[in-house]
Amino acid sequence: MSQPLRTEALAAPPGPAAPATPRPAATLAVTSAATAVALMAYTAPMITLGDTAASLHTSLSSQAWLLNGTPLGLAALLLVAGSLADDYGRRRAFLYGTLALGVTTVLGALAPTTLLFTLARVAQGAASAAIIAASLGLLVHAFPTPVGRIRATGVWGAFVSGGIALGPVVAGAVAGAVGWRWSYAVLGAAALAVAALAPRALTESRSPRAGRPDLPGALTLGLALVALLAALTLGRDGWLRTPIGLLLLAAVLLLAAFGVLERRSAAPMLDLSLLRRPLFLASTAGALFTGLSVIALFSYVPTLVQQTMGVSPMATAGLLVLWSGSSFLVALQARRLAGRVPPRHQLAAGFVLHALAVATMLGAIGSGHWQRLLPGLLLSGIGSGLLNAALPLLAVESVPGGRAAMGSGASNTARYIGSAAGVSLTIALATSSGPSADALARGTNTALIVSGALALAAAALLLTLRARVGPHHA
């Protein structure tokens, strides 16, 4: 068995010593703020994609990479970030992640090419992985009682929605005034400000295990995701080509290799025995389909609105706030459902509302009337709020107490794998008939139908878990 990695190798950044006891309110404030900034950086390209692609001379088929850089970094490193946070300190992982998010976001603002911008976005995703994975572990430590934990994860989930809501607005406002690059500079500065405030607010906690970090697992998972996303991105030019088949085969083989590595590792990123827990399956499936169906669709809808309806970036951001803002408000209030509505049912309801929303949006892109989008944006926002409130609570409840960061990492990994794959699929479907307005309208209807079908499949899957879950957890 490998020897434990010396914790001195991961010394914390210089700063004031952590308090001896948790400070719940300060912990909740700092982790929520950092998570919101990470999500703002994640969603900024929703509004600035057109300007960014034009500035970097990015082709239509390659625009998926501008959106997918951050979710790729998140999906590849969330699990290993959760394990590192549990083993070597959640406060330490959080501080490193927040500082790295600030630096890499500023580097994205300076990137001169599509490749360098995408690499900066991948690095932002890696930094965000440390923030998100460590945040829920810090909250579990600071709020040890079930009632306090429900409140804290509900507020944290609301700030996930809040970050999604504010990101496009801030990016659109700054881009409209001084250019898209300044949007990332502002968000980078915000992350650095949170990093400066965090050391005094947070208390260190860990749940150490024997073994070294599972870097082979992280590398294998990352390569599998790159192969999958490349296949989905290239698919818009023809799905039955040899390179597409080879990339999909590589993704399958690499995922199989990841499973073998995790089974043999002394300290795996993902304890595969958790897959026997119905609640863990519900958490992972709910997160995967949230990314695949909901986040993926609304990552590209703003670009379609600007291209086909002539709506300005700021007006588009305002439309998107109807979705993300209602999601924030619902997620903030959804903690009142705790103890009354099981998280699994809450997730199913969220997916059904999204499917209904998608049905109301069919034909809207080709109509030339942006008002037709409003009912769908509101309905899906309510559904997204239910999803964002239930997922973090289910993530930490579905694993043993000492593995809270792993539970968070697994859930969010699934979310961003779904998001990255879903964005590539959505763009491929929406642009499959060509770049004209009529062709985009036809392609968008196809993408909407697929999104709705995936949401209904998710709801059905979550409800079928009932027979395997005991009365206490149903």
C-alpha cells in the first residue's frame, strides 16, 4: 500500500490562523460568495459568446469549446478535489481554489486565441472544483445538526442559482460598456477579494484516509471527457464518420479504465461501493440530468436569441434573469420543504416543470417574438430552483458523514459532465441544418424536444428508486 502523502506538502497559503471553533455564519457567507463568483464566471459566456467568438475568430463548430472549458475542468477534477479536501483540509482546498479562480479568470481576459481562452476556462473549472467540493464539506463541519445543515445547504444552493443569475447580467453590462475581456477581469477581481476575506472566516476540517491522491483516476476521467466532448462537438458535421466512432470508443474504454483504477486504488476519488446506495444514485442521476437537460439548454439559448431575434446582449441577460432569478428565489425558499417533501420527489418535480417549460418554448425561436419565451423561462426557473435546493442536501446525505466532500464532488461531477456533454449536443442539434435563422429555428426545436425528453426520463428514473429506498429515506 502506498504511503500517505505528507500534509506539509500542501501547506496553506500565508494568512491569519483559522479560528479554533467553526463560525457558522461566516462559513456560510464566504462559501456562498465564492460559489456564486465561480458560477458567475461559469455563465459569463452565455451572453458574451458572440463577441468572444468574433474577437478570437472561433468557428461555429468550435464555439462549444468556449462554453465547455469550465465544465470540463469541473467535471475532471471535482472528485479528486473532494478527496483532497477531505484528506488534507477543506479550508486549505477552498483557499487555494478561490485564489486560483481569480488568477485564471484574469488570464482568460488576456487570452489572444481560442485555444488559450479554452485552456484558461479549463483552469477556471479546476479552481471552481476545489471551491465547490470544499464548500459543502466546510458547511457540514460548521452545521453539524440536521436542521442547521438543511438551512445552510438551502442557502448555498440558492447562491448557486444566484451566481447563474448574476453572471450574464454582470458580463453583459461590463461587455457592453468596455468589452467582453473586462467581464472576466471584474470576475477575477471578485474572486481575489473573496480569497482575501476567507482565511479569518473558515475553520480547518478533514477526514483523512491512507493513500496518495488518485491522480491516475483524475487523468483517466479527464481524457475520457475530452474524447466524449470532441466527439459531440465534431458530430454536427456528420455523426457516422470514423473519427466520431473512434472518439466515442476511446471515451468508453477510458471510463472503463477509470472504474478499474477506482476499484484498485487505496484512496479512490470515488468509492464505487457508494453506487449500491439508492440515495447516492438519486443524487448522481439528478445532477447528471440537471446538466444534460437544463444547464446545457440555457447555456446556448441566449446566443440563439441574439442571433435570430436581434435582441441586445443586455436585453438577453434580462430575459435570462427571469429563469435564473426565479431559480434563486425558489431555491432560497425550498428549504421549507425539508422534512415535508423528500429530496428525490423535489428533484422529480423540478424535471417535470422543466419539461413543461420546454413544451411552451417550441417554435418561439423562429417566431421573432421574444415574449413567447417568458412562460417557459419562468417555469423552468422554478424547476431549476427545486433542483438546486435538493441536490446539495442529497449529495451530503447520501454518503457517510466523513466523506461529505466526496459526495459533493460526485454530485457536481455528474452535473458538469452532463452540462459539458449537453452543451456540445445542444449546439450540434441547433446548428445541424445550417446557420440561417430558419435553419436555427428548426434545429432549436429539435434541441428543445431532446431536452424535454431527457428531463422526463430523469423524473421517471428518480421515482423508480422508491422501491429500493427504505421509508426513512423515501
